[in-house]
Amino acid sequence: MELEKTPTSLVFGVNGERFELSHVDPSTTLLQFLRTRTRFKSVKLGCGEGGCGACVVLISKYDPVLDQVEDFTASSCLTLLCSIHGCSITTSEGIGNSKEGFHPIHKRFAGFHATQCGFCTPGMCVSLFGTLVNAEKTTCPEPPAGFSKVTVAVAEKAIAGNLCRCTGYRPIADVCKSFAADVDMEDLGFNSFWRKGDNKDSKLSRLPQYDHNQTNSRFPLFLKEVKHDVFLASEKHSWHRPISLMELQSLLKLNHCNGTRIKIVVSNTGMGYYKEKEAYDKYIDLRGISELSKIRKDQTGIEIGAAVTISKAIEALKEESRSDFLSDYVMILEKIADHMSKVASGYIRNTASVGGNLVMAQKNNFPSDIATILLAVDAMVHIMTGTQFECLTLEEFLERPPLGLESVLLSIKIPSLELNKTESSEPRSRFLFETYRASPRPLGNALPYLNAAFLVKVSQCKDSGGTVIDTCRFSFGAYGSKHAIRAKNVEEFLAGKLLSASILYDAVILVTATIVPKDDTSKTTYRSSLAAGFIFQFFNPLLDASAINNGYFNGHINLPYAKDFELKENQKQVRHDKVPTLLSSGKQILEAGCDYHPVGEPIMKSGAALQASGEVVFVDDIPSPANCLHGAYIYSAKPLARVRSIKLTPELQLDGLRDIISIKDIPNGGENIGSKTIFGVEPLFAEEIARCVGERLAFVVADTQKLADMAANSAVVDYDTKNLEPPILSVEDAVERSSFFEVPPFLYPKHVGDISKGMAEADHKILSAELKLGSQYYFYMETQTALAVPDEDNCITVYSSNQCPEFAHSTIARCLGIPENNVRVITRRVGGGFGGKALKAISVATSCALAAQKLQRPVRMYLNRKTDMIIAGGRHPMKITYSVGFRNDGKITALELQILINAGIYVDISAVMPHHIVCALKKYDWGALSFDIKVCRTNHPNRSAMRGPGEVQGSFIAEAIIENVAATLSMDVDSVRSVNLHTYKSLQSFYEYYHGEPYEYTLPSIWSKLAVSANYDQRTKLVQKFNRINTWKKRGISRVPAVIELTLRPTPGKVSIFVDGSVVVEVGGIEVGQGLWTKVKQMAAYALGDIQCDGTEGLLDKVRVVQSDTVSLTQGGFTAGSTTSESSCEAVRLCCNILVERLKPLKEKLQEEMDSIKWETLILQAYMQAVNLSASSFYVPSNDSMGYLSYGAAVSEVEIDLLNGETRFLQTDIIYDCGQSLNPAVDLGQIEGAFVQGLGFFMLEEYETNLDGLVLQDGTWNYKIPTIDTIPKQFNVQILNSGHHQKRVLSSKASGEPPLLLAASIHCATRAAVKEARKQLLSWSNQDEEDSTFQLGVPATMPVVKELCGLDIVERYLKWKMGKDIMVLT
């Protein structure tokens, strides 16, 4: 049959352009094609797993039968190119662009300041566009002019699966909400469209206009004629899309007999979880078989074809549930749909099939949610094996051996439920159904720690009125078992029993003994505890005798009663305390400066609309030069081992593999150097011994990135550990073996005061308390990347995504053994850095340069996310031991610390860590301060700078000590904080050089202002009231200050004016998303305004900031420490001052001849008279302007769930002192983004290693940065423009790193909530003595919080309740 078919061509469209391909490798993804074969580069590779949204596209398919177009978003990194036959693809450039006009989405992203580095923005725009396109197809009422049919609830979830590391999401959510018909304009945050005093109509008219009638995917006519069946064949591969089960049977039989490697596909989303190393000969696409894509409904239930997408299944189930609002069965369907909507993200659910999900669970032990919830409702599956068909229960299907290649899942059926008919005098029976999942992200896009579903038939006991459990089905999954299972022993125990606290207690004990994760599963006791919590959560309300009759369950009937019932003992709520329903909203108070126009104005970020459309060029967007090769690292999998050999597997020694570069390829006169600081060198490649997991061993060079990655991943490294000492993998090991890096004396911080005297003055002491802090991964959206192009005369040009081009320049020259004037490093922009592209990026650039120089061909590399995460190093973990003395009033008199910093194997920037830690720690008046800080050398990848390096840890250490002191004294922790804030006198003692003048010390005023603006005192009382009334949820609130020392560094600048009056600016600083270019443009316009007759009017649009080029501008320094924007602005101001002085005489002369002189006329005359229109400068801060202290404070309120450990971030209020902000809109984005990144560090992001030091969280599946649903629901920020200070750059202060420290307020609030939970737990055991000095770990993830609240909290509560019930009876 296969031989009779004639190969066809693959036909599809991209942004209206037609593509027809006859020879396609079926393993090629849509993303690979778009980025390598088209000019559309807005789709980005962020993860390759379908977990970040950077590659989202809109796919449109035409249905000739219905004559309509189906539009859905999809992850192009997982979508196989062959699967889009007949489809139209729309990228962000296709939505709108600079040539044809930006779409209102792009304009609003720019105007709401919702883009920073811009790498993730195009994917965000497409996700929102897809939501709008589909909303306009609905039958919803016509929206008001300028709005979409979409609702706020739907709009803000449009980007629920998209990750952003820069913005903090709040402005992105505002963009989404701005299109919604039901939006309250007051809920939208600061933007550049509105003016003060605008009413609703004015605000709407100023927004970029949106016409919902014009929003569609513009499906091209040429695709409507394309036949949907496709057969693609080449010499090695083929792609089949059978249109019937008979054709599928023939294909499977034929290929099974000849041993062909077959891949059956629907969406290929499983590749995001199971990274395939195996190559396939034939691909069979099941979507052409109509039987597999249908949903059938009848009185026996709903049958879902295996190829039906999860999104379509959700839609069908919800549609059915609307048909009979009060039926138990349709309520069950709705709950199944709601649970399915938390599986993956929208753009994955749009393509992933229900059948594919179940097959992964059956064959690959995938922790499926769908398998668990369908198991509880006794779903059936239909399977075809060869020509045989069979029907099985889902339970039987899961327990079978893995499906063979000849077997295909055809459909899944959710059977209807029937209640036995009873006379009116019989007890009423009904089905109750609930599903559960404990996951770090409420809206999904995260695997659960545990999922469960319970279907229970209950009736009311005639005698007692209590609940009788007639029958029950309990399913659990995602806890390390082979697949989802039924807890049959629990079912048997409960069936037929009258529910009581004692029966529930026994059931809970049985569940925890049943749901036991395998030994190699993480968080085992936590997962078992969750199972107990789920069972308790289900049955606890049923302990109330009237629960059934009052219809509390299934969430629909008698809602007024449900509200009342929530106030009862088992599930109490506080009615007056309203939690915001929006995912996020906030208020922003910004004070625009008026002294240095346009500096100080909140203008839009430079190039923001271009970022949104995806037209800006990142390094990997640069078209590959002719004969370009691609590289990938082979890295060590051992922490300390001798490398004997490196071999590639024979099957990968294919055409296209060009070389393996290693230490032996470093030329004579060159050095094995990957990066260098004044503290030491990191080698480019390991020499004889690999000293950590992730150390670079070699660099594979191949024709494509895909082939290079495959070769590197399959490399076989022969290790030998003979005669080597064990690796050092902890700071304790380092201490035992005296493995330390030396800290230069000039960098080691000074002690303050007399520690002995301070301890003697103390009324109380805490001795040798311990605290540990974990690491954090950068998760820049753009991974490390570089392109090296060899040039004539032994020269080389390297395009690098790099925060330190100057350092990369010198490193490349030293490695290649060539003069520095032979090297050119160009950096236009960076797709997020956070310190991770300071030194870590240099080795990537150097590797590409070395390979390019050897092979005399261009070489580029874009690190895959896994490799990037393994070798990155990240934030410094540390262990702290402290002793503190304090008086009865909470005033601390002395603090002594021992800090062990895990620096990794090479020193990197670790020598500066002691100074940074202590600087942030000194935000409180400790009386006397003494410390012993050791920088430990361990066999881990070297830790490097990460946003606020040392300051984040130091500030948190201070808060942990304050918390401990308050707990010891049983004092209000806010009072202890307040009494230990600096006076100006103590500030001078602790910050010897940068304390400034008294009027500059704004923290006391910020502290008191925040108490008022955040309504701190009243909210504290409400939190206390909430905690008294609520049993299973507790809240905490905390106010935290931050003080950080910032230092300016020398920075070059260059300003050139062209004959037409346009201006080009070059600076040493790199645009990494922090708005540096925007501030520099403002400064140039301000400074050149002195020579323009009209002042600064119109100058801003004439200024362009261009890429960093180490040949054009030397001594660029590095972009770090928050102050690069200030330094760059000052360098530009100095350049402009030079130009102004040159042009002044000419201006005065021309003014004598004419009344008004246009800018263009002045510049043309200057050009004609040979005035030098280019000026360079090198800003070197003076001793009295080199540094300053930055101040801020935050109040955060959280709510924890005692049954699963989830923390909801209810509200954060921040006041931050920006001095005279250079651009309040840019600074606002920095404040919010930094805070949310800090929230990730303190609460969400686990970056752990195994016993060998290998990172365990190495992708989006298990490393969870904050998302739109994990940020404060109410997020209020006030930027305080403090008084003038001539020593600073136009009186400004930095905003990039300091606000991150304020995220500790979230952690402290969580600790306060946990404290309340522990107090309650003790009361159930009749214990009065509270253990309030506990330590809440960092990050305080769900398992950490749950453990502190009590893994056995349910059991202890039930025992307490049983005791209470007995007392009542007696």
C-alpha cells in the first residue's frame, strides 16, 4: 500500500507567504524551520519543552465542510513541521510590524511599559492575539467600541503559560485586560497614553484603537484548496497521515514486520517531557482519521476520540455541563473540565491530545492528571491492536504492559451515572465528586506533587441524619507510582459506613499508609501528607449532619447556604475580608521630574513596539553567514574525575559532524582561559581533571545546532577517580579540608563596635543559631549565545549576548594568542542577564571564537536550556551561624556571625561577596557587629553574580535574626524592626563612606509613610481576626526595610551628530532590558537642548543609541550593580557638553544673522565650517560621588493553606526612593520585576543538586519561576522622588537590584502565617509553650510550609476533635 502512494508536497503559509516543501526531515520542528529558513525571527527558543511560551504561534486550519477557520495558539518548538500541512501560521510580525503598522497589542505593550528585554514579548503578543481572535467568534454581546468580546477573567489568563523574567507580569496583565469589554479602567495601571484627570471616555480614546470586527487570522485563500491528506517521503524518512483505521492498520502491520522505527504522533507535545534521542524512520499522524477526532454524546456517556485535543475536550465537557445545571453527572463533567484546564498551558492544551496524555501515562509513567481524574469516574478506553478491537476500563489499561507499536488507543469514554430510584420515604442519595492537585502554579503549567479525584455516593442516615458512604472510588497519581492508582483498601474500608470523625481518622491513616511514593521520588512525606489532606478536605464538611440536604457539595446548589456553612467550625471564613478576584492589579504613584526635561519623564521604552512585533535583533536572530557551523558543549558528569577519553557513539558519527574542539586546539601562544577577573581565571576547558559537574570538556562543532546538541548529549566520557580525594560538595566539607578562596584585605568588610561590650549589655542572648540559604538560577529567557566570524589577517568578530564585552574581548585575544586589536566584540542587546551574562557569557563567546579560528568558518552556539542550567552556577548558597544579644525592649546590642559561602570551583566574583553581604546586613543598628566570613571552594560549578549578589542574602539574614529576637521575646516583630532602625548617627557608624547628608536618609520617612499608605495597622488587626476564625487557612503580614550600598564605575560614552541633525550615541553600558538606552536617549536630548533654540523639543526622536562595539568604544567595563544607566547617562552628558561648547560660538554668530535657528540649520552650518561633531568622554566618578545608599520598604500579606502548604500572595505595597528618577516608568518596571524575581528566590525556585553536584532542576518542568498567577494579587508601588543631590547623576538613584531585597517581606509574612498555624497545632495537643523560633527555609516552597504547619495536621486535628466530641457526650 505504501508503494502505491505518490509523495506529496508540504504546503503551508507563514504570515500570508506560501511555502511548499517536497523534502522534509519529519523530526524538524516548526520553530527550527521558522528560525533557519524564513525571515520571521520573532519566535524564540526559550526552553524547547513547551514550558515558556517564547515560541508561541497562531495556527489556523480551514474546515471545508463547515467552511470556517479554526484558530489556536501552539508551541512551535514542539510542533512538527510536517503536521502543519494546509495550515496558516501567524507570528508576531504577522500580527503587525513597523512597515505595515503595529497592531494595537504591540502599541499597548509599549505604552503600558510591559516589555523590558523583549525576548518573551512576541510570544506574549501572539498568545493574547489568539485569545482575541477566538473571543470575536463567540456569540457574546457586541462590546463597546474599542473593546473585544473577551472578558477580563479570560484576558488576563491569555498569557498564563508565558514566562517573563523581567517585568513581574503586572503591566502585561494590564495590557491583556485593556482589551476586555468588562474592564474597569481604574484597574489598569500606569501607562504613557493617559493624562492626569482623564475621564473614562478620554482614557479609551487615547488607547491605541482596537476594532474587534477586524481581528482575525487572515487565512490565505491559496490554502483553502490544499488537500488535507499528506504523504512525505525521502531517502531516510517518511511522514504518513492515514485517513482511516484500515489504512492505519496496514501501515502498522507493514512496518512492524520489517522492523521500521515508527513514531505515532498527534501533537508531539510529549517530546517536551521525554527528550528523544532515538531517530525514527516513519511518522504516522493520527489526526487525519476522523473517528479519532470526534466527540460522541449519548445517554451512556461521552466518548472522546484519542486525537481530540485537551482544549476541545474541555470545551465539550463544559458545553454538556451547561445543559443540566443541577445534575450530578454534568457537575462531574464540569469539574473534570476545570481540572483539565490546569493541565500544562493553553498553547499546549490546544494541540496535546487526551489520548496522547493517557498513552504517556501507560507507557512512560507520565504523572498524568487526566489519568487520575478519569480513573475515579471509571472511564473506559477502546484499543485497536492489529485488526482486533477491545474495550477496557482505564484501570485495566493502565495496569497492562506498555502498549506495543501495533496497538493504538482509539477513544476514552466517561460513563454516565445512574442513581437507584427510591421511594420518597427512602434516604436521598447523590454522587459527590471532587478533584485535587497540589501544584506550585494555580493555573497549571506545572506538574503536581500529587493529584487525586474522589467519586462518592452518599445518603443520609434515617436515624442520626448523618452521612452514609454508600460507594466510593478514590484515585491518586503523580506521586512516583507507575501510574495513577485506586486506593481500593480505603474504598473498602469506607463503603457502607456512617461517617464520623473517628471513621475519617482511620481512613486518613489508611490513606497515608497507601499513598507512599517510591524511594527515589522527591518530597515523599509531603506527598503522603497531601493524600491525607485531600481525603480530609473532601469528607470534613460531610461531618455536618445537614451537609447533604443543604446541597453544599459540587459547588452549585443552595449557594447562600454554602456561604453560611463556610463560617462553621470545619471551614470558617471571614466575610468582610475580600480577596481580589483578578490575578493581579495595582496602583502606581510616580512623580515625574521637571527640572531636566525630557530626563525624568516616564516616556516609553526605546524600541518597545519593535520588541513586541519581534523585529529587534538578538544574537541568535542574526542570519547565519555562509558555511556557518554550530557548537555544543560536552561537559563533565562527575564532580571530580580524571578524563581519560571522549568518544561519540558510532551512529552519530555522521555527515555534518565537523570537529571536536578541546584544550589541545588552543593555539601556540594562546591560553586555556574562559574568563578572568582580578581574583582569578576560569579555564575554558578542563585539563586532565574535571573538577565539577558541568565543567566544559570539549566543544562539538556540526552543521546544525540540532546535530551538535545530539552529538554532545550522546558523547561517552571515560572517567577515572583513582588516587583522587573525594569531591568537596558542601561548605562543611570545605571547612573540614580548609578549602577556601582568599578575599583581598581591601574587600573584606570592617567590624563595627565592641562585640564583647555589646554582648555584656544584653539582657538576652541567642547563641549559635543556624540559617541556610539555597541557590537560584538566572532563567534569562535567552540562553547563552554567541556567533564568531573569522576575518582577514587573523582577525575575528564575535557577536555576543554579554554584559561585559570588554572582558570578553580581552579573554578571546588571550585564548587565541592574538593582539586585542585583532578582536572585535559586538553586543546590541541581551535577552535578560541578571548577572548571568557577565562572566558566564565570556566562555561561550571564547569557545565559538576558538572553533571559528581553527576551522576558518563562522561558528555559533545557542545553549539548550538544560545545559545552560547545569553549567550556570547561579546565586551563592550559604550557611550562617549567629549569636545575638538584645535587651528586653528588643533593641539589639551585638551580633556575631560566621558565614560559609559556597563559591563553587573557581573564584569568579565570589571574593566580593563578604562585602556585599555585610553592606546589606547593616541596614539595622546592631550595636556591635562582628563576623567571620569564609568563601568556600567546592566541586560545584562556580557561582557567579546574580541580581543583588550578597545583598539579597545579607538583607534576609538580618530579617531572620530580627524574627528570632522577636519570637524569643514574644514581641511584635514589627516593633523589633522599628526599634532597631538606624538613627542618622548609627548610620554614620555602620556606613562609613556613603551615609550621605541627614536629609538623604529617607528610610525613617519611608517607613512611616508606608504604614499609612499600606494601612498596615488596620490590616494587621484584620489578619489577626482572620486567623482566629479560620482553621485551615492562615494569614501573615510583614513590613520590611531595605538599605543597599550602590557604587558607580567609570564608563565611556560617545556622541556623534550627522549632517542631517540626527544623533548617534554609544555607551559602555549594555541594554539588558533595564531601559538603559531609553535613559541615555533622554539624557542626550536634555544635554543637547542647551544648544537648540527650542530647547529639547523634538531632539528625543533624533537620538539613536547603537550597539556596543569594543573596537569603536574601549574600556566599556561591565553592566552590573544597578548603576550602569547612571554612569552611561553621565558619560553621554559630558560628551554633549563638549559638543555644546563647540557649537555655542556658531549658534551665537548665526543668531545675530537670523531670529530663529533650526537644529538642522545649525548642524549643517557646523558641518560646512568643519566643526567636529563627534565627542567622546570617559566618566570617572569622584570620591564624593562614587556611591550612595538606596532605601525602600515593603509591606506584604500572604495566605497559606495548611492542608497543602500553598501560599497565596495577597498584597504587596512598596515605597522606593529613586532620588530624582531618570525615567519613572522604566524604574517602576525595574522595581516590580526585581521584587517578583526575589519572590521566586524566597518562595518558589528550587535549584538543588544530587550527591554528585548535578543540578536536579534542569528545565521548565521542574524549575518554577513566578508566573502571572503567582505574583501579588494587589501590587502597589510608589516611587519616592527625594530631594536634589548634586553629587549624583542629576540627583538620580538606581532601581535594578535594591527592590529585590524587599521580596523578603513575602517570606517574613509567610513565616508569620506559619507561626499562627503552629500555635493552633499545639493547642490541639493541649500544649501552651509555643516554638516560635523555628526557621522557615529559603525557598519556602509548598512542601517546606506544609512541613512546618504539620505533616500530620489532619490526624492531630481529628484526634483533638474526637476528644472534644467525647467531652460533649459526657
